[in-house]
Amino acid sequence: METAPLLTFGALALAIGIAIQNFPEGAIVSMPLRAEGMPKWKTFLYRVLSGLVEPIGFSPNYSLCFTGGAIARISLALQPGQ
């Protein structure tokens, strides 16, 4: 049984789910700033920066997953966006 197509489909589904979740999150950040008169480029920048927190926070926590069972559960609980 070949699992590569199944893993690819799962990864694609996860990426789409994260993108769907990040859209309203970015809108919540940028809409009030735009309503206060901030330029569009600056609100877009803040919107992008608010989304960069997740991969930055995920990286050290993911590396902790390989150190042991108890630490793995704690590090997974600390991941942003959960």
C-alpha cells in the first residue's frame, strides 16, 4: 500500500485549513487599523507579520517533540494557533 498520495492529500488539507483560519485572523488585525486611517500597505504589513508568529513559534516546539514523551505533549500544547 502506497501512502504518499494519502500524505500529500493530508498535507494539502492541513495547508488549506490553516489558510482559511488565517484569513479572518489577519482581517481582525488589519481592519481596525485601516478604519483609523492607516495606509493600506502598512495594514497589509501588520497582517502578514501577525501570521508569521505561527511558524516562528512552531519551530522550537517541533524540535522538542523528539526529546521524549512528556516534553512532546507539553511542546505540542504550546504551539500557537491551537
